[in-house]
Amino acid sequence: MNCPKCSATQPDTATECTACGIIFAKYLAAQSARNKEPSEQPQKPARQQPEKIPAPKRLSLKQSGDFCRSIGQLALAEKSIERALSILKDNAAPSQKAVLAHMASELVLHGSIGRACAAVFPPRVVQIITIYEELGFPMLGFESAALVLEGLGGFRFQLLRKLSYPLLLLATVCLIEPLSQLLGGSIPAYLNAAGTNLLILVAVVMSLFWGLPLLLNRVPLGPRLERAAWGLPWPATVYADRVRALMCRIAAHNIRVLMPIEAALGAATYAAASPRCVALFEQAIKRSESVGVESLALLGFVAPNDLILAISATKSGDLPSTLITLSERYQERHSKGLQWLSRLITLVFMLVVLVLVVTTLVDTTQEILGAGGKVDHGMREIERVL
């Protein structure tokens, strides 16, 4: 026989090779195991795909803010969004568990946080989370979305709250204006006229505070007006101060959690969603410019006079605290500007109320005098007949 390894001639009864020293039985067993077919190898059990959980009802703005803040804080602490969702799901109410379970299943199925949030949060929140994910900081998007939601709609409701008194006066005038018809004895006509006036008032308020902003967001004129507002005096500064306060606050949070300065400023710009600031940031990137602290004024984060504060804070290593201070400064300016704007609108409303009241009194007086003249004429006719 020949050795299966070195082919040296060996006696038929030999158990090992005298030339190379291998033991024939062990060598042949090893060769047999090495040449075994893959189909004979034990198969690993296939990994089961997680069950797809139907999307629950979309969260409101307030609910989204609570969820984003909870997920963001816990994800940073646990260094894992999956772990954060699991912990929150174990301690949440039944309605909240459905939301968290859907997000967890979508995250496993698609591997994208943006996809996991798409059916749960409002589009603005999903956009912010997706931006942070694309920048490579997926866990930070939830906290920034919560910061944005805190101020979303605040301007509108603050203004409405300050205008509640003149709006109440306008509603009262809407009820008083058709009194002349009531004096004429026609109650249905009065109710119809008063109801029409109130409907017109509600339609005007809804159009100004909800319809007009929605329209400006969907037509090309909206971004143009937004860009123009940055160069106009008060009351346009009310808007600019609000955007600056939000961007500084988000940028401070991003830098505090060790995001690179360019990514921190970019994420804050996109999260604030100011068309002018987004355009300026994209132009700077296209020019291959280094976007740093010295670009804060150019990008709209701070007013030109406040840039020296940011630069000095960078040298001292205290930039996040300085940005928070600037954010509070711009927020205070925004509140004062909004207060003066509400006073101006209140004055306009009061003038409108005054005009309507005078017009109503004149019409009512004429109606009363006309009715009195008819009574005098009737009395004279009666005296003449008698």
C-alpha cells in the first residue's frame, strides 16, 4: 500500500507511515470530515423576522414632545435607541405601549429611525429626526425635535391670548349691530344677522392665524416674505428673534453632547426650518467653506453685534452656555416685540369696534325715530277721523 499523504510504499499491515509518521486512521478520518458535503453540515435555524405591528393613531404635538424628550434622554443614557424603546415600553401606559411597540418593530424591520417614526409623529418631527440620522447622530434628533415642539404654535397662541379682549368686544358688536332689526319686531331676522356676523368673525380669525400661514408655506411667496423679514424693522424682528432663539438653543444642545461644530450648526439650522438660514448654510457648504463659530452671524444664529460673545466663548470653552444666554436674550426680545405687536393690533381692533358701535347706534336711532314718526302720523290720522 502507499501512504495517503507522501505516497511512500508501506506494508499492508502498517498502521502508520515510516516516512512521514502519520497515523493512517486519523489522517483518513480528518480527510473525510474535511471533504464532507455542506448539505450534511447541521443547519442553523433561520432568524425569524419580527412581527409587523400596525401603526397606532398619530400623536399630537404635545404628545410628540413628551415622547421625543423621553426617548432622547433615555437613548443618550443607554447609548441605544432599541434599549430606550424597550425600557419605556415596559413602564408605559397601554396606549403608549402600542406606539413604542410599533416603533421598535419598524426599527428592526427597516433599520431606520426615520422610518420607525414616520407613522407616529407629525411630519415636522419626522423630518428633524431624519436629518439627524443622515448626519450620523440618530439619538440626538429626538431631543432637538422636543425643543422645536416647545415653541411650535407658541407665537400664534400667545398673540391670540393677548387679543382675547378685543376679540370679545368684536363678538359683542356682532350681536349688537343687528339690534335695529330686533326693534323692528323681526326676531328671526336678528338671529340670522347676528349669527352671520359671528361666522364672519370666526372665519376672519381662522384665516389670519391658521389659513394664511398654511398658504404661505405652500406657495413660493412664503419663503420670499420670510427672507425679507430678516432685513425689515419691527414688527418683522419678532419673527427673526424667535428663529434665533430656537437655533441657538438647539445648537447649544448639539455642541454639549459633543457633535462637531459644523454638524451641530447644520442640524440646528434644518431643525428651525427657516428657508433663509437653510439657504445660507447650503450656500456655505457648496462653496466648501468651513462652517464654524465665526459663521454664526452670517448664518443667522446671532445678531452681528453678538458675534464677539460667541467667539470669546469658543476660546474659553464655554460656547454652549453662551448660546443658551443668547437664546434667552432673543426670546426676551421676541416676547417684548410680540407684546407691542399685540398692543398695535388691539388698537386697530378697538378702532374697528368704535366704528361699528357708532354705526349701530346711528342705525338704531334712525330706526327708533322712524318708528316714532309712524306713531305720530298714526295718531294724527286717528284725530282727523274722530
